[in-house]
Amino acid sequence: MGDGESRTTKNRVTVGIVDEEYTIRADADPEYVRLLAKAVDERVRAALAANPRLARSRAAILACLSLADELEKLKARYDELMRMVEEAR
């Protein structure tokens, strides 16, 4: 394969997020992509439920911030657990 063409197969997955369809191209398993989309949908819907007058774009940003916060907390917990494992050796 030439001209920068990837050797990996990209899956096309159509998902719904807040009643809008998006087609995602990803190397990941389609079910995994659907799982991610469901998590995003739930966060955006929660933001909209908390403030129904909120624009969807702002709700999407709040959902991203919520997911980023969770990721950072999980990274910190992972690092803490890895330190504990190293100390136990």
C-alpha cells in the first residue's frame, strides 16, 4: 500500500448522541465505539437535564470536562496503586 494508505482496517460505526447520528471511522471494535458513544450521550444528556436551556455545544464541552476529570482521577489512582505495588516488592 502506498501514498500514505494505512494497512489497518477502519470500521465505520454509526452512533447516536443526543438524537443526532454520527458515523465514526475507527480501528477499534464497533461495539467498543458504541460503548464510548453511549458514555458521551449519557454525559451530554445529564448536562442538558441539569440545565435544559444549555446549548448542545456547551453540554458537549461539559461532558468532555466530566470525562477528562474522571480520566485524570483514574490515572492518579493507577499511579498510586503502581507505587504501592512497587513498594510491596
